[in-house]
Amino acid sequence: MQLIKKYWLAIVLLVLVAVAGVMIYTKLHPKELPANLVEGTGRIYGDLVNLNTKYPGRIAKLTVDYGTPVKKGMAVAVLKSREQEAQ
């Protein structure tokens, strides 16, 4: 019984050392971005945005509010288009 406890303790310590090693390595060797990309946090202010859509139309509904964070691929508006309704 005493021998089993020692093995478990050794395994737990080994796992902790491995996790600490991975964390230290990732802090010392951060992933580098390509030369044409910049990383940062903040806000982009503006009131004019150019959007391209497949069909012409008018905005029927906005799906996000002012200040809502958006991600790539997220729908921010719903268009009302005669061409789209015809399909």
C-alpha cells in the first residue's frame, strides 16, 4: 500500500513538472506573426463602412447593437432584397 502511494505521488509530481515546463516554454517562445500582421486590442471608431453584398437591397434589421463585439463571419444585418426573395 505504501509503495502504491509513492508511485502516485511520483506520477502527480511528474505531471506537474511537465505542465510547468510547457507553460514556461510557451511564455519564453511566443508564436510570431507574419510581417504584414499586427496584433493588439482596442476599438475601431468610425461611422462609414463599405459593405459588399451578393444582392442589392435595403437593411431590414440590424442584428447587433452599438458597442457589441463582432467576429468574422457574424451576421450584423438582414437585407430585404427583391432578387433574393425571388429565389
